[in-house]
Amino acid sequence: MYSVKKHYLIRRPISRAWGIVSDPRRLAAWMPGVIDVRMLEDAPRGNGLTWRVILETEMGRWEIDQQIIEWREGSGIVWRDIRSFLDERPMTQITNMQTAITLEKHAEGTLVYCMVSWNSVGIGGKVFSVLYFTRMITKMIGDAFVNLAQGI
């Protein structure tokens, strides 16, 4: 399993950060490369909520269906990728991808922790993870933190 972990201090109250990170419809406001988010069901916020995100990266166009698997009201959310395509081809080298975001009250605002984890399939997936995917995810998380801090 591979993972990228980062944290960032946002100088805003935890309630404002939670209002953005807990709403998939707002991903385009802070997640780099996101150009569209479509809800796949009319469900309340929380476990089971599913959406499709379209994002452009230097690798190409991703279309990913994501679903919330853990919901901690006001403090954390975990979602998993349930279907992933890159340039209309199934992404088979990367599996079991999850994103976990945790918010923690801090004297100067909110500490935001993010961990993205995934498995690689085959030697091609391992090489891809080591040489490219880890770097891309690390940059995306860093840029997302900056966007999140500016957008709150």
C-alpha cells in the first residue's frame, strides 16, 4: 500500500473548513484539476453519498466515482474511489484508493490532515506509483490546502 500524508494550518474556525470539505459539490472550489462534480444519487450528506468527479491532470482526464465510507460530523470524512477511468480507459494499476480528511481545532484556527492511500497492481502499478502517482498526489494535496485556506 502507498500513501501520502500532509497537514496544514488554516486560520479559520473548524466549522468553516468543515462546511467546504464535507460537501462534494464544492470540490471544484479547492481541489486542483476538478472541473465537474455530479451527484450520482439524491442522498443526504454522510455515509453512502456517491458522486462522480471529473478532473484534468498532466496525465489526462480522470473520471472517478467516489463514495463516503466514514463520516464524523464536524471533524472528519473518508471517501473511496469505486470506479476510476483515465482518458476513458479503466485505471487498473491503482486500486482501493481512499482519501481521509480530519479537522482538528487549533489555537490559531484549524489543522487539516489529509491522507490518500492506494494499492498498486503488478509491476507496472508499482513503477507508476513510485515514479509518478505519489508525486502527483503530493502536489495536489499541497495545492488543495492552499486553495482551501484562500477559499474559506
